[in-house]
Amino acid sequence: MDDLSDDLRAALDSDDPQEVFRAFAELDDSDDDPPFARVARFFRHPDPLVRNGAVDVLAATGRQEAIPYLLSALDDPELEYEAAMGLSDYSDSRVGEALFPRLRHPSHHVRLFAAQAMGKTGRHDAVPILVELLGDSSEFVRENAAKALGLLESTIATRPLIEALGDHNQTVRHVAAWALARIGSPEAVDALLTLATDPSPGLRWYAENPGKRPA
């Protein structure tokens, strides 16, 4: 396995995730293990590009079979970020359970994907921490926390999301408005009406369409 870096580097240049997956699986065909297990063996490869590539290609399959292997990669500090990113697209409850403790991870790269996963996996118990994350130093974490709160339609997050409408980052403001529109409480709608004179057409839309719940 140690001598395969060049072949795998070439495979990783492909834009087709399935092609990369096949390349990994075929390069380690030493036994009858299923392809997902064969790809996961590359988590231990000495080349960081190959290790991270193996995580990425498992996540890109979007298959439930990949989840246990991606969860195992979370325990490796060198793979944790890639694994968190890949897992954050799944709605499986196992993902929410694994990423919940990482909402307060020291790395904002991990926090942002943990926040994203809370909305996708329906973790209402994460709402208090997601509200805290609306004040995170990273705008990407704030954005994903606001989006998760919108997906969860948490009315107790209404006031913090209204405050997020004043965020200095425009994307965070837009996501906060989207979240408030999904919540749709009278307090949320009233706050969105104050955007009627906002310079951003996207934010003014929420004031012009009160009560309309976005997807």
C-alpha cells in the first residue's frame, strides 16, 4: 500500500467521485472485503493526500454504508476535519450523535460542519449551543448555526436570530433572515418587516413577502 501514492494521486485528479472510489477499491483488492472497507484501509496510508482522499471519496458516495467508516475517521485528529465535512451532508442520527460534542471543537473548521449536521439530523437538543454559535468568531460557523436553527424551526432562537440580522457579514444576515422566515412566528415576521429599506434586495424580499415560508 505504501507504494501507491503516484497511482492514487492520478486517480484523485478525476472529477468523477465514482471513478475515484473504484480506483481506491481496485488498488487494494487483496481479499474479499467489500469495496467500502477496502477504501477505508487507505485512512492509514502514509501520504496525507491519499488518507484525506479516501475520506472524501467515501463521503462523496452518499451511501449509508460509508457512515461507519467516516465515523471511525473522526477519531483520527488528522482526518477529523475531512470526516466531519463528509458526514455533515448525511441526515442519519448516528452523525448527529457523533458531531454533537464537536459543536465546541477548538477548530472552527470542525465546528461549522458540526453545526450544519445538527440541522440535517434534527437535533433539537443542540439549539442552546447553536444559539451560542451565532456569536462565534468565524462567520462560517455563525452562518451554519443560523441555517441549522432555521431547519429546526426553533422559536426559542427567534430573538438571537433577530440580533443576527445585524451581523457584519452579509451572508450571515441573509441566512438569519431565511431562518426567521422559516420560523414564522409573529415576532420573527415583525423583525423581517424592518428589512423593507435594507440596501440588499435579497433581504428586502423577506419584508415584501411577509409570512412566506422558504424551503
